[in-house]
Amino acid sequence: MVRPLSAAASESSRQTFNGGGDSPAAAAAQDGPVYYLVEKANLRSDTSMTSPAVRVLRRCDAVLYVQGREDWFRVRTLASGVEGAAEGWIHGYLVSKNKSGCEEKRAAY
């Protein structure tokens, strides 16, 4: 089940990733490894392709690894706009530790 983050955790994520000066790598030291979406994907409520999608993530969005179960990663999204941060599951083949290529292609979205 996806759980909303507390206001303090959400604010902390917002400060870290929306102008707080820290990089995703610095945040990884506190939270977990940073991964990047290799394509548009659904953040799901459980480890199944039939589980409800709770949020759509864009290619190159950064997520923080929380835990793993078989081929699935539980991740925390970064706060963005009114949506705020959330946790959910994404299949491991949809993420990469490599961010290369995101800067140029992100402008097309």
C-alpha cells in the first residue's frame, strides 16, 4: 500500500531536491541509492503489474530506493509540485543507477 509521507519528511525531500543545495547523491547517503526511470512507468501499490497505479512517473525521474522484493523495488518519489512525495513499487527493469542521456531528452517532455 502506498503511504503518504509525513509533512516533515515531505518538506525535507522538497528542500533536498527542490533547491535545498543537496544533490541526489547526497540524499542517497541518508535515504538509499538514487535510481532514474529509464522510461515512463507507473508507481504501483504492490508488487504486481495488476496492482493499482498510484502515480505516473516520467522518464528520468529520480527515485530513492527503500527496499527490494524479488524483481521489484520499493521507492520514494521526490516531492514535486502539489503531488508531494509518495512510496510505492516499481519493477527493477524500469530503473537504472545511470542518469546519462536524461538532461538532453528531458526537455522534450
